[in-house]
Amino acid sequence: MLIMEMDTVANSSNFIYQWSYNKLIAWGIPETEANLINLFVLLGLLLVFLLIVDFVVRKVLVNALTAAARKSPIKFDDYLVRNKALVHFARLIPLIVSINFIPVVFFGFPAWIEPVRKFIDVLLVFGWVMLLRALFRSVRDHLRTKKGFQDKPLDSYLQVVNIFMFFIAGVIVFSMITGKSPWAFLGALGAASAILMLVFKDTILGFVASIQVSTNDMVRVGDWIEMPKYGADGDVIEINLNTVKIQNWDKTITTVPTYYLITDSFKNWRGMQNAGGRRIKRAIHVKMSSVRYLTTEEIERLKKIQLLKSYIEDRQAEINQYNEQTHADRSMPVNGRNMTNVGLFRQYINRYAQNHPQIRQDMTLLVRQLQPTAHGLPIELYMFTADTRWAIYEGIMSDIFDHLLAAIKYFELEIFEAPASDDIRSLRLSALAPDKNRHPA
């Protein structure tokens, strides 16, 4: 059957070529020129025919399928259109058609038939690769709509598939051009493996890293990560085979090699977002000279603060009982036990946070006194907000400290702050001013 088809093609090619050749001879064209002109005429007719086929396929078939895809409720065909899978398929048809006309066009030049056919076969191989590439891209886009795949490094997997496809295509093309077995090419490739390892070092490292990142769930698209070493602080927007793209909060893009996620340390804020609480860790620096014991009158006045009333009453009863049992000499406040303004302020902060609707009560909540420094006595707040969104978190924290900074004066405390230039100038003027109470000798 195959021999009959080949004979039919040969006879048809001979008939078409001889008919056009005889026409040129009849018009008085010499045989040598007629043979060459006949080749260009048939080649031109073939190109015109292929352009018509390409136009019909692209304008009719592709447009019809594109319109049908847009009307279809299925989303996958929309991704096929977006990634030009239909266009790549349409480009294959003229190449497939042209193979059957090669013997006709080059009948007078039989030595050219095989090289031209190999050239078209090579184009077909890469045409199929481009079609498969578009199909895999469509699959990737479709998987991104699925909840289970939204945080997976699909781009990394796609790049591996693309590399594999182009490698296989290269082996096939090598076999077509040289006429040798693909195994011969692979054997030569094994001898050059050291060079290939050097050339594809980043790709191999990136592939291994992307697998580890995905398997260990270290980073997902959408995670907020920090890598100070590389100036990265923002959301991960893309993870591919070689690089990770991070959009910083100033909207700049930092690109980091994927394998740096394995070799270097980084901070992932996903745990904070999943937990639903964002930490506040900030201190108020109290001026040391303003720390003192509270008098009875001041204690009675501070009882008017609703958050402290029950605490002060219980604490006062406990202190009085202790002082009576120890027979403390109350003429000196340092004897026995007393309430201090800074201690009461610390209790107020604690109760204020416990009653704040935007502070998580099921997470760590403490107010502690840190070691005194040259900048005063730090009273640190350590707690978690109920909303992890940046703007809302900053608003909650600012509201809390606005309130505490305004409330501290009711405890006869002062905030430490370094003297400004105006303060220093006032001190100098005070030192230079004459003392009115001083009498001349």
C-alpha cells in the first residue's frame, strides 16, 4: 500500500513538473534556464498556496474556535486562547501540507528534496514543542484557580517541563540532521556531562531548591518574607525555577535566587497571619526622677480610675495588713511596703490592655519593667493585636500609646526625652542670670 502511494506521488510530481517544464520550453526558454525557472515558479505557487491555507486556518478555524471558547462556560479553553495554543496549532497545518508538495517542487532537483524535507521536519518538531508549551501553560493557569495549587511553585515545574521538552526536541533534531541514532547523541552528551553541570548549575540548584521549598512548605506565593541581606521585605509574587520575586512595601521588586531560600535564613510572617495576632513590643521610657511613693491622698485620688479601683483597694488592704504584722515605722515611707506611682501605672497598662477589644486575650499579654538605662526606666508592652493587617495594626498600636502617654501625668510620672536646643539655651540663660537674693559683700 505504501509503495503504491509513493508511486502515485512520484507519478503526480513527474506529471506536474514535466507539464510546466514543457510549457517553458515551448515558450522558447533554454533547457537549463527552464529547469531553474520551473523550480522558482512552482516554489512561488506553493508559497502562495500555503499562505492561503494559513489565512483560512487562522481567520476561519482559529477565530471560530476562539469565539466558541469565549462563549463556553468552561474556563480551560479560555486559557488555551490566552496562551495562543490555537495559533500554534494553526501554524502546524501549512507545514504538514507543504511536505506533500516538496517532491513536486523539487522534482528537477532531487538532491534538494531530502534537505528541504529535513528542514520542514525540524520546523514541525519545534512547532509541536511550542504547541505543547502553550498547552502546559494553560494547565498551569487552570491549576492556579484551584485552592490546593494557588501557593505552589507551578512556574518552577513548568520550567522543568519546558527544559525537558526542548532537550528532547534537540535530540530529535540532531537525529534528523545527522541520520544517527538518538543514543549516539546521548552518549556524546554523557562525555560532556561535567561541562553541562557547570553550564546548568543554577538551573539544577534552583530545581532542587524549588522542590525543597514546596515539599517543606517554606514559602508560598503571597507570603510576607524578610531577607535583610538582600534588601527584601515584602510579599512573594512569583516563585520559578531560578528566582523568587518579592514585591517590597515601597513597590520595588527584589529578585533572589531560589536556592538562597535553602542556603540563607529568612523570616516568613505567614505564621503571624495564620495565628491571627500581630505582636506589639514597644516601651514607654519613664523619667527616673519622677518615680516615687504615693501618698494617702494620691492613692484616694487614683481610686477614681475605674480600671484601678478594685486593685488599689485589695492592694491597700494587703499592704496595711503586712505593715501591721511587721510593726513597720510609717513615719518613714521606706519602711514596710508602699505603692509607687510607676507600679500603679504598670498595673493600669495591664488592665487597660486586658479590657481592650482589639487585643488578643488568648495570646501572651504582659507589661514588664526593663533594666534602667541612660534613657530612663523602660515600661515595655508585649501583646498581640486581633487584626494583622498593617494599617489597622499600626492604628491600634498608636491609639494605645496615645492614651497611655496622655494618662501618665495622672500618676505624677514624666516621659523621658533628651533635651532640645531650646531647653539647653534656657538652662544657659538661667545660669547666667543674676541671683536677686544674693547680696553684695
